[in-house]
Amino acid sequence: MGEQPIFSTRAHVFQIDPNTKKNWVPTSKHAVTVSYFYDSTRNVYRIISLDGSKAIINSTITPNMTFTKTSHKFGQWADSRANTVYGLGFSSEAHLSKFAEKFAEFKEAARLAKEKSQEKMELTSTPSQRKPVSCFPRLKIRTSVKESATGDLQSPVTPESINGTDERVTPDAAFNAESRTEINAVPFPHSSTSITKHWEAELAALKGNNAKLTAALLESTANVKQWKQQLAAYQDEAERLHKRVTELECVSGQTAGVKTQKTELNQTIEELEAELKAKEEELEKLKEEVEKANQLQTQKDSLTHKLQETELRNADLESQLADLELRLENSQLESESFRKSLRSLLELLDGKIFELTELRDSLAKLMEGDSS
């Protein structure tokens, strides 16, 4: 599987000033992504942060490390391998607490991994590795260590990290301590045959150590290549995250537009509700006017009845007019003469009416005279 990110956050990265050892020097112009990585092949936890293509944090977590909260938004830890102190400034206390919890969790995991690695090395150790070593093999070991150190100067993996330990011990010091212990444990041989066998055993042990150092060198070279590939992957991931941030900023702008539209829609809804209320009031007024119109219709019906009674009273005159209408219908071809006849008839009728009026007046006068 290789090395994979297991937790990420954003923070401002600082390093202690190497000259004063007091002041903080910012290593990033803005907040960057700080991630915990786990290498399942070597059982190692690391803190890595990139600013563009530059690695500003590359710290392997060891059991003797301690993450200290110096304020409610700032924390720090010392890395003896990098010979520096890292500081992180977070946007909130919650982010700082979460990072500190993960640091303690992975520190404990690194401690357990170290103990398991030590137990495994003790179980797999062979008797040939505990035999005394002479001056000649010791010189050859120094040469092999020197070659492995110069073979890959940029390798982030050291022999002590491969074995799961955290102490900074030089190969010569470790070899001298081991030699002294083994020489005290094994008696010095007295015969030439036993000396020859002794040297052969030492030579075999030396070859085994050289093979281990060669394997460590090859693994370091492979880890360098893998680290370069991971660095390229981190750069791609950083670019993708920058694009994602830009997209989120655009989405945030669109969200503001949506909020504005929502406010406008709420105002429109309020206006429509007010208009609906006005329409309801107008409808009530129309209902009242309809009731008044019904009352007027009732009054109209009563007046119509009275008019019918009046028409009955004038039935005689209407019968005469009906006769005239029949005559008009029968004499359509002689319309002009009929009109003249009608005029004359009307004049005659007027005269008769006038005579009747005069007759009525005279009868009225006679009745008044008789009564007197």
C-alpha cells in the first residue's frame, strides 16, 4: 500500500529561528495543508506539509516527541532529527485540540510499533551475531557504512528508522559497544584451529552484516524514489485542493446570489399576499353590491307588475292600435298612401279627442250648473 494520508488539517507553519532559538520564523505565507501519513510497510507515522512544491514539514513521529499547546490556537513540537522546532497556528481551538489528539494517538502507535520491532529483532537474532569481532572485520564494517551513507545522501530513511528505533547512534559507536560485549562474553581461543574457525565465523557474521547494510541501502534508494513519487502526488493533490477551494469560493458567491434571490422572492410573496388580501376585500364589496342588485331586481319586478296593470287599463287604446297595425301590414305596397291616410286619421283622431275634450268640459260645466 505504501504511505497514505490518514488525517489532514490547515494551519500556518512556523520554525524556530536557528540563530536565536527564541523567535518564530514563518515558513508559509498563508495557511497550508498539514497531514499525518502512515507507512504500512515500515510502520512509521510522519507529519508532512507542502507549500506549493516545497516540503516545509517532514517530521517522523517518535515515542519521545511531545506536542505542547502554548496558547488556545498555537502548538509546537521538537524534532531532533531535523534539528528544529515546528510551530502550527490554527484558526480555532477545536482544530488545535484535534491535531493534538491525533499526535498523541500516533505517538502511542509509534511506541507500540517500536516495542514490537525490538521484540522481533530479539527473537530473530542468531548465535553468529553474538560472536566476538576482530579488528579486521571492524575496519570492513566502517567501510560498508561509509559507502551506504554516501550512496544516497537525500534518503529520508535512516538505519535507525528501519529498525524501528529512535536513538541517534553512529555505526562505529554501536559496533564498539557490541564488540566489547561479545568479547567479554566469549573466551579467547588457544589453538590455531579454533582461531581459524573463529575467524571464519566472524567472516560469515561480517558478510551477513554487509548484506543487511546493502539491503538497507537498496531500501533507502527505493524509499527516495517512492518519496519523489509521493511528492509529485502531493503537488497534484495540492493543485486539486487549490482548484477545489476556488470552486468552493465560486459556490459561496453563488450562495450569496441565491440568498439575494430568496430575499427578493420573500418580498414578492409578501406583496402578492397583500394584493390577495386587497382582492378578498374587493370581493366582499362586490358581494354586497350583488345583494343590493337583488333588492333592486325585486323592486323592478314590483314596478313591472304595476306597469302591467297600467297596460291593462289602456287595453282599449292598444286594440285600436292593433287594428291600425294590421292595416299597415296589409298595405305595405301602398305605404306612402297609408302614411298619408294615417296622418289624416291621426288628425281626425286628434280632432275627435279635442271635441271629446270640449264635450267633456261642457258636460262638466253643465253638471256644475245643475248642482248650483
